[in-house]
Amino acid sequence: MRPTVTLRDIARALDLSTSTVARALADNPQISEQTKARVRISAAEFGYVANSAARATRRGHSTLIGLIIPDVQNEFYGALAKGLAQCCEKAGYQLLLAITEDEPVSEEHHVRGLTEARAAGIVIVPSPQPSKETMALLARGSWVQLIRRIAGAEAPWFGIDEAAALRSATAHLLSLGHRRIGYVGGMLDLSTGASRLAGYQAAFAALGIPAPEHLIRTGPPRTHFGAEGFRDLWLLENRPTAIVTAGARLTAGVLEQIGQMAIKVPGDISVVGYGDAPWWSSNLTTIGLPVREVAISCGEYLLRHVTGKQVSDGTPALNYEAVHTPTLIVRASTKAIG
Amino acid sequence: MRPTVTLRDIARALDLSTSTVARALADNPQISEQTKARVRISAAEFGYVANSAARATRRGHSTLIGLIIPDVQNEFYGALAKGLAQCCEKAGYQLLLAITEDEPVSEEHHVRGLTEARAAGIVIVPSPQPSKETMALLARGSWVQLIRRIAGAEAPWFGIDEAAALRSATAHLLSLGHRRIGYVGGMLDLSTGASRLAGYQAAFAALGIPAPEHLIRTGPPRTHFGAEGFRDLWLLENRPTAIVTAGARLTAGVLEQIGQMAIKVPGDISVVGYGDAPWWSSNLTTIGLPVREVAISCGEYLLRHVTGKQVSDGTPALNYEAVHTPTLIVRASTKAIG
DNA sequence: TCCTATCACGCAATCGATTGCAGTCAAGCA
DNA sequence: TGCTTGACTGCAATCGATTGCGTGATAGGA
């Protein structure tokens, strides 16, 4: 077995032209069944493996789909990656994973790499501030935004109704009589962070009550800040009677801090989590996120687009957007005040 | 700006040959600095983006590194993916993510895809039973095994000393006076599952005590089985006084079940976890796994190999293996018996 | 003045697969 | 027999980048 078997090798062995072999392998109708069979058998014997790089050269684009996310270790993005990977596999595409850590420089680097690889499409969870160059590169191909949204970007968006999530969480607590409801959430320069906070505020507004601005803590969406933010709120003179969290990592941080300080839930404080990680206490009232759904709807849309028109003549239906709605799961970590 | 700018376009504009442009962009010493500068400027103006597919065609291999894992949502594999991704980024390679769900068919599919893409190398966490075809395809290029190990496979292996992990966990409990130590672990057809159980047994053997075979439960490494296995053990007449878990998912399941049944830890039972997920109760005595370390050592090795010799003339040093040692982290979920 | 390094660069083949166009061959029909 | 038609295939160009080999020019040395 030669190191690499090419169409030529098969063609020579069968005394055919490479074109015929290529067409046979592609199941082209203008090739006779008999020839196809001979080719297939020979290919198997030779251990022929197609060269998708060469194919991509000719076709002008590969079968790669790029996924650009801040982090895979985060179970939220991990779930997205998995959903996308499954979509890709089903459609015969391959998933190229890029992790940015929310660094615009890294983001640009990866977008460039994907452009060089002539990726068929790109799914991106954008950083807070994508560079101009990043946007220019994205604009060359098909791309969609996932979860977060770039202000003014002309590409479809697939996301979650974050405002609704926090609105319902907050409303739930309000309906239980809570008023001093603390908020621990992500930074406001992310579209998600801003939406979540808006949801929190909207819940108060709906009741005509002013939101307690002094109980709002926003920062980097990391466990560390969740703990810190909570501690900060807890140590206030007039500490909150309930907490809503607006981020999975933050929820973890809050819960950990609560554990460390031996605070009783819901005795001392009611807590609403964000997301529904399988490993969280099964007692946590939380916001169930349609993570898988959004990933799949995103993947299917993009793939339908890139498989549809051979030439990626720009971005798919620029203004398309799909919003998935989260669900509040009421369990035992929240109770009426008093 | 044309849809795609090629070397030719730049060459024509500058009245040079494409070879010169290519060499200039590659910073080839035989091109004068002046010409290089002109080319670089022109390339930037044109918005030239290299075509790595064409490059791969010519070179015979791409800059793709394949990572084949059972699941990314699992934080353990997620961490591996992240480590590898970072290695790749540093070396200018790209990470192609493939998820098998431990299905040999899917595994083969992905290995084929990576072979077609002429990946520079493949990192695989093999399924319990890789197909023959899978092995044949892997053998064509550079590949390494991660964590799990295929019996008789001729490729380097990067893993964790799983036996040591369970030996120290079990020894810890034995030293606390426990004897009826339950074991909830993964299936034995995985190299990891077998090693872990062996470690558990070795700890008993070291004390000349027979291991309590009837307290051993092995099954699929999922949360669900963790819960089930624990419940099973707990309902025994002579229930164990301590539990070691041999899998992160299993630990999660055990803990959840313990929570549901309102069992006190370590009052009613001592528990040692497997892995150190940040979201676990910070009171859990557990086995800290050098996940990141193993991923990075694996990635650096493979990349050093593929970047070293241009031609991937087979697998890197066939018998190389790197074993990373876990650490027992003693916290509050274990106590002396009595 | 003639010869020979050096330097900077171009020619053309090559990588492997794909595809528009054209050619071959045999059967069918008048 | 001569022409048409359709079924199969082959030729050769093409995709974009890379690279071995060769060439012209300039400069320095004899």
C-alpha cells in the first residue's frame, strides 16, 4: 500500500481516466453501474481515501464549519459545541473549534484561520468588542451569531431571550414577597449581560416598583466574581432577602460562597440559579436554558444555507433571528418572605 | 475587492511572478527586503487571505489537528479539549473536534474524515472497541492515544495513573479504619475502568485484606449509573461505611443520590470523589486529576513531532508514554469509622 | 577585458480532484 | 448503407500555492 493512493493510481490499475474514477466515486449518473462497481472495489482494495484538501482547492471551499466560543470548559458553551458537532456530523461537515477567552486578538486570529481554511461557515459567540478586521473577514463568508449579538452586525442571530429569563426569575421572587432582591450578573458590554439586567429591571417596572440599584453587581462571568459579588451583597447592612444570578458560572460562585459561609437556603436567603447544570443541587430553583435547542436551530440553519447554495454569496438572510425561550424551574431554593 | 484574491492578482499588480510573491509572503531569504515590503503592502491592500486548502494540497497535509473524544459536555473532556486547543493555537495549528459518544461507528467516521482532511495529527480518546478500519486509518498518520489506551496499539500514550488514584483513595479510607468500602466505577472494557478497579483492589492487597467484591459496582460512566450504583450499595443489608467513586460523572450521580436520600456525609458514610470539578462542594475529599497537564503534554508532544519532521512518516516514537499522577485531596467528606 | 560568484527572481511542473466539452462506439432507423 | 442518437469516457484546463532549477544582471577579482 503506497503512502497515499490517488485517483490516478486507481485509474491506471483499471485502465480508466481519472475523470471516470472521480465521477464513479461521486456516483455520477453518466457512469455505468458496472464501471462504478469496478472502481469502488478497486478503491477499497487500494485503501483509497479521498483528499478533501484537493477537493476544497477545486471547489473553493471546504467542509469545515468553524465554531468560535469563549471557552469549552464552561458547560454552557460545551453544550453548544456538542449540539453543533452533531449537526455537522449529520450533514457531513466537520467542526473546527476555536477558543477565544473573549480576547478580540485571539478572536481575530481564529476568524482569519477559518477564512484561510475556506470554512463553509462560521458560528461565533462574539467577544464584547470584535475588531474591525474580524468583521471584515467574517463578511467574506457565511456566518451567524450565537447567543451574543454584535451591535449593528448584519448576520442572523440565534439566541435566548435573556431578558425573559431574568424577568421571570425576578417576578417569581417578587410574587413571593421579596423586594430586596440582589442581582449578580455579567458585564454590561455583552449583549447578554445587558439583556439580563434589563429583564431584572423590567420585572420591577411591571409592578411599578423601582429596582434596588444598590443591590446590583455586575462583573466578569466567572465563578470567582459570583462569590465576590454575593459576599459583597451579603455584607451590606440591609442585605437582600433573595438573589437572582445571571450566569451559570456566577451561580456556581454564589452557591459556593453560600456554602462556605454556611448560609441557609432558602432559610436565610432565596436563590434563583441560571442554567440547569446536571450537577447542581436538585433543589435549586433555576432558569432552564434551551441551550441544545438554540445550538441545533443555529447549526441547521447555517448548514441548510451552506449546502443549499454552493457559492456562499454572502451571509444568509441578514436579518433572520431565532429567539428561544427559557423556563423557570421552581424548586426548593426559593420561598415566600417572612 | 474581488471575492477571492490570489497570489496571481498581487503578482500582476506588482509585475512579479507568483513564485516571488509566494516566497515574499513566506519570508523566504532569497527575496530582497524591498520586494517583500512591496508585496506585503499590496497583499494588505488587496485584502489577500492565504488559501490553506491549496497549501495543504501541495504540501500533502494540512495544519489541522484532530481531537476525538466521547463527549465535550463532560467537563473532563472539555478540559482536555481546551488544553489541546491552546497548544494548537500556539503552534499555528487548528483543532478539529470530533465527538464519538463512544460509538465505534462514529469513531471510524471521524477518523476517516480526519484522514481525508490530511490532518497533521490525531489525538484520540479511543472507544472501548475501535474498529479494524479505524486502526488502519490511524496508522496512516501521526496519532497519539489520550487517557484511554488501546490494547496492543502502537502509538504513544498520555494518561493518568488511574490505579494510583484509586489506590490512594482507598488506602485513605482503609487508614481511617473503613473496611466495607463500596466502589462505583466505569465499565471494565475501558482501560481506565480496569485500572481504577485494580487500584482499589491493590489498596486492599497491600494490607493483606481481601477486597469486598460484593461492594463493587461497575457500569456506564454516567450520572445515572452513579446514582443507581450507590443506591444499590446503600440498600444492602450490610451497607458500606465508605464509598470510592471512579469517574467524575459517577461521583456526581452518587452525590446527587446521597442528597436525595438525605444521607449525611461523612456522618452516615464517607465519600471520596473522582476529579475536582470547581462546582463540587468544597468539602469533598476527592482525587485531583492532572487533566490540563496531560492534555498539554500530549499536545506539545504531538505538535513537536508533526512540526519537526515535515513528512509524517508514521507514528511518533511508538512506545512513548507519559503518565501523570493524580493527588488525593483530603477534605471533609471522609472521617474515621466509629 | 574576461571570468565567476551572488543575488533576485521567473518558468514551469506539481499536488489531487473536478468538470466543461468533445470524442468513440454501437445500436436504431430509413 | 448512411445518418442519428444516446450511452460512456477521455482530454485538458482549472483551482491556488509551492518549489526545483535555471537565468539575467551586477559586482568583484584576476
